[in-house]
Amino acid sequence: MSLPLALVDSGRGEPWRAGLAVVAGAAVAAAGALLLGEYNFDGAPIFAGAALLGLFVAEAVIAVGTRRGLLPAVASIVLAGAGLVWAAWISSGRDLAQLPTEGWAAVAVGAVAAGIMAAWPSRVADSRPAPAETE
């Protein structure tokens, strides 16, 4: 079973970019989870860390996938949320029942930040030069 080309095409004729963008976002989310998991998941600092992780994940997805929109936003939300839940699991001693409400709110903040970053239209339409026409 293969995905329709519209779901994986980056708009530049390179369908592999979407898959590679998800891999890049997952790598950033995993690295962030391992780093944030070493800290307590409560208080104001975790909100900043969660938001930054969400922004970093979205930036990785956008940079590799070379586009913004609904599909990159959904991928960024899922990856950032998963990374933050993993970090919370590590931080709570492998027991999410021990996670305070602030921790769950931080997961939501990070996921929302990732989604907004990936869906927000770019201020610069496309800084790449147009391809040269051949005769």
C-alpha cells in the first residue's frame, strides 16, 4: 500500500523529502526528550523547554521537507507531543501517573507551538532562484 503522491510530495518533485522530514523531526524530538527528561516536569522552566522543543521539531520538519502547511503541522504536533511525553515519562521515574498537571500542560504547549510553527505561512515566499530554462 502506498500513500498518494499528494501526501508525500514536497511540491518540488521530490517525494522522498516528506519521509526524510519526519525522520529529522523524530530525531530532534528524541534528542529533546532525552535532554528534558533529566529535569523536573513542573514549574515555569518546563513550559519554556517544551515550547522550544516544539519549535525545534517543527523547524526540522520544515527545513528538510521544504514546505509548511497542514501535513507538516500534523507531523510536527505528533512528533513534539511524543517527544514531550517521553521526556515526562523519564522525568517522572517511568510513571506518568506521578506527572503533575503542569507537566501535561507543558506537553500541550510544546505540541501547539510545533503546530503553529509548521502551519504558519512563511514571510518569505521562496528565496530560491527560479530554475534556468533550457532551450
